[in-house]
Amino acid sequence: MLRQRLAAAALGLPMLFLILWLNWFLRRAGNAEDLPLLAVVLLIAGASGMEMSRVVRQRFPAAHPLNGLYAALILPFFVHAIGLTVVNGSVGMLFDSLGVVGAVMLLGINAYTDIQQRRRDGIVENLIVLAGGLYLGGALSCLLLLASTPLHEIAVGFVFVLVFGLDTAAYFGGRHFGGCPLAPKISPKKTMSGSICGLLATIALAFVFAGIFDATPAAWNLRMHLPWSAMLWLGVSVGILGQVGDLFESVFKRWGGVKDSGTIIPGHGGFLDRFDSLFLAAPACYLLLALYIGVSG
């Protein structure tokens, strides 16, 4: 398990930061459509949406397997479209328009068919999938919103580093210290010691970022200053809400009677298992950063 986790991290993290670098490079070259970042958001949202449908199908076997995918893609396409500064001749706007229309149309057709065939069950299962898809897509759309702040890709990378640091510290801290379970009825393997280690790790990483920004401001070419107090609140928010998102996903999996949402990521399970902490952490970071920018501006 540990080797698989390390192998997945060794492969996934460089790819993620390479894509963020490509997004930055294209921005510097005059293309600010954030298409590489959009591809990452769509991948995580789409895969997570499909896994969500897989869990729902444990309770509603006749549910359409792709409705979660369609529901999760709606908001990322929409948020990306409204964030574009250039509309005429924009590849992104064309892509977003086709994406939103296609996702809504396919989801609507499948939902209508489900309701016609199964009445009450069709309504219930599609409401669950729609709510879950909007939750996933809306949360991940905050990565696109973070890229629109003065910090751009730095803010997005910062969130991923905090979330991965949280998960890693909680995992190793729980294994090393043990102790009483955090939520035994929801996720018996999670411990209070792991939770505390995860929280301390996000705070420490936030302070590391603050120190780097202060030490080399010219290298980052930032148009704003991030005080230590703001970084502290970001670290605390990710440390707490990231774990809440993790527990929320555990509740959902227990409802569906599955241990893991998928098997595509070795050592972790599925995309839902790997990125569950991100789904509340990303909105929290964006809201706090937007609040700070508004107050300081």
C-alpha cells in the first residue's frame, strides 16, 4: 500500500506541476484561457462524477452510469466560460459552449428516461447524482477561480500542496501515533493523532509558503503581499475543511456500501478517494483569498 502511494505521488505530482507550468507559460505568452488547468479540472471532475454514479448504482442498480459524469462537468465549463476575457474567436468559449450544452442535454435526456421508467426511484437517484455532480464540479471550479486571482497558478499549486500535505501527514501520523479513532462509525482507521498531524502540517506548509514569498518577492512577480496571518487562516481552513471533505466522502461510500470509489489510482482507490480533501479545501482557499484581496484592495 505504501509503495503504491509513493509511486502514484511520484508520477502524479510532477505531471500536475508540469501542467500548471504550461498554463503559466501560455499566460505569459498572451493566451490566458487556462485550457491546461481546465483539462485538469475536467479530468478530476469527470472521473469523480463517474465514480459517484458507481456508488449510487449500489443503491439504485438501474441508474445511468454516466449521469454523474455529465452533472460534474456542467459547472467547470460554465465557470471557465464566464471567466474568459476574450470571447470572439476564443477556442475556450467554443469548447465551453459545446461542453455545457452537451452535458445538460445528455443529463436531461437520461434523467427524463429514468423518471419515465422508474418514477420515484428515477427522481431520487437523479436528484442525488445532480446534487453530487454540482458539488464536485462547483468545488473544482474554484481552482479556475483561484487562477484568476493575482496569484494565478501559484494559488492553485498552493492548494494542491496543502491538501497533499494534509493527507500525507494524517496518514503517517495516524500510523505512527495511533490513538483513539476520529470518527469510528464513519471511518474507523482515521485517528485523532492523524487529524492533528494533518492540521499542523497544513499550518506549517502555509508558513513555509509565506516565508518563500517574503524572502524572494521579485522571483514570484506578485502584485500583492500575503501576510502571515492570511497564510495562517488558509492553513487552518484547509487542515479542517479538508478532513471534513474526507469524512463526507466516507459517509457517502458507507451509504453505497463500498470501501473505495474506484481502483484507478494505486494505493488510494479512485479519484474521489484521492481528491476528497480538495472538494472543500479549494472553495475555502478561494473565498478567503478573495476576501483578503477585497479587504486589502
